[in-house]
Amino acid sequence: MAEHTRSSITIEAAPAAVMGVIADFDRYPEWTGEVKEAEVLSRDDEGRAQQVRLLLDAGAIKDDHTLAYTWISADEVRWSLVRSQMLRTLDGSYALAPLEGGRRTEVTYQLTVDVKIPMLGMIKRKAEKVIIDRALAGLKKRVEAAPAGGADAETAG
């Protein structure tokens, strides 16, 4: 049975700003160290990504895979693996909780990875933790660097 890894971080921005960065898959290679390419393959009626192809290089885990996204609410998105070269499972979620009247956001990232090749559980969990920690740190940096109101990044101080 696959185990999951979970971690949280607080970001100095409203949940909508955080989800805006999470939903902008085309820019993932700019702020996630592991995602080298991202391509939205299909969108739902609201324009949100439904299937996304990602080229991932996370050290022990290197893969070209497609994920299916389910938008639970404005504050939660989940994904599951559609196809992969080396992964059997890649399920995860971002859940956002507003803090301090919505000026800050607690982001919880949960991830379950299972590989097709034999890998010690300890190594797999370490890879999951690295993916989560880097993703949360990159998300925090990206969101907090964005100017309020969505102006150009060049105007950010």
C-alpha cells in the first residue's frame, strides 16, 4: 500500500493569489526545480487545466508523465496519474486555508508516489519529501515575489 507524505507552509498572500500560481502550469519550469517542461493538454469549461504533461527531474525520480487535475474548490486541487514511464502512482493535492482574514495562506501539499522499479521505501519517501519541500519553497517564493494586484513582475520591489 502506498504511503503519502504531507507538509505545510504559510505564504504571505491571499488564497486566490496562491491558487493563481498553482494553476499556471505553463510557468512551473520557472519556479519549480523539478519540473523541466509543462504542457496543458486539456482544459475544463472554466479554462482550468484538466490534463497536464510534465517532464520531471527530481533526482531519484525522472519521468515524463501526464496528470489529471480535479478542482475541488477555489482552495483545493487534486491530481492523479494518467500515464507515466516510471511511476505507478503520483497522486497529490494542494489545500489552501486562509489565515488572518485572508491576508495569509496555509498551504498543505500531500503527495503519494509509487514507482514501477524497485526502490527502498526510505528512498521513495525522501524523494517525496524533497519534491514537496522544494515545491512549497518555490511556491512561497514565487507568490510572495509577485506584486499585489497582479502588475508586471518588473514593477515588484
